[in-house]
Amino acid sequence: MRNISLKNGLTAIIREANPEDAPRLLRYIEQVSGESEFLTFGPGEFEITVEKEKEFIKSIKDIENALMILVELDGKIVGMLNFNGGTRPRTRHRGEFGISVLKDYWGHGIATAMLEYLIEWAKEHEILKIDLMVREDNERAIKLYEKLGFKREGHISRYFKLRKKFYGVIYMGLEL
């Protein structure tokens, strides 16, 4: 757990998720899914019970190369990041993450703080490569990833389908 100073002068807490966070985390996921169309799911599409979410969080804590972190401001979850490393010996050194921040808190440095936390954690856990996929029109996120050293490595067309329109994704990676 660590404190982070936000661009608006407030202090938030960044920490690893615990099973007890499951109910609040599911509420957060439902809220954030309605605020951004850049996620792989929308409102009502993330169907999981509190018990299943508790089990999922516990399983992440039991895996050496997996991480789930939350950012809390005044006890409210305002951001989360989930990283999953490879499960086989040949891919255990790398993994992918998903990240989200409530729209009211965009531009306050929360995503940057979570990514810096992930990079530091990855170095301590022998992760040599961090990968991500980002929708090709999510310019704000792409700019952030590039600022932190991620490089464009490929493109997948027609990855998202939203209201009969397709969007591709850019595959990006950071070698540590």
C-alpha cells in the first residue's frame, strides 16, 4: 500500500486487492463499464457473483506472476489494474494487463501511478515483458503507454464490435 499525490492535490491510496473488496469492486466495474466504450465489456456484461469475484481475487494473490491493484480515494475505488502472467514455463516471464479509471478521475495521474506500480512490481517478480492491447482510437491511452516506454508491436483488425461498427486494437509491449 502506498499513498499517491494526484494532480488535483488530493491523496489517494494504491494497494493490492483483497477478497473483501469484491462487492465494491463489482460496483466499480459496473460503473466504469458505463463510462467508457474502450473496455471489452459494457454495462451488465460483466456477470459474476460476489463469491466468484472473491475467489478470483484470492486466486490472483496465490499466483506469483499475477497482480490486481486498486486506487481508493476517500474509501471509494476510482481505478483498478489487473495483470496476468503466462502460466507455462516458456511464457511465465511476460503478461498482459487491463486498466480502468472512473471518468471523473481521468487526467489526475491515477493510470500513470498504477502503471508505475505495475512496472516496479514486475521488475521485482522477474517479469521481463508487459503487453497490452488498446483500441486503435483510444489516443489518450496510447499517449500514456508511449510516455511510459511501451512500443507498438502490431495491429489486430476488427477486434471490437460495437453497435455494428468494428474497431481494431494496437498491440503494445514494454521490455523490462
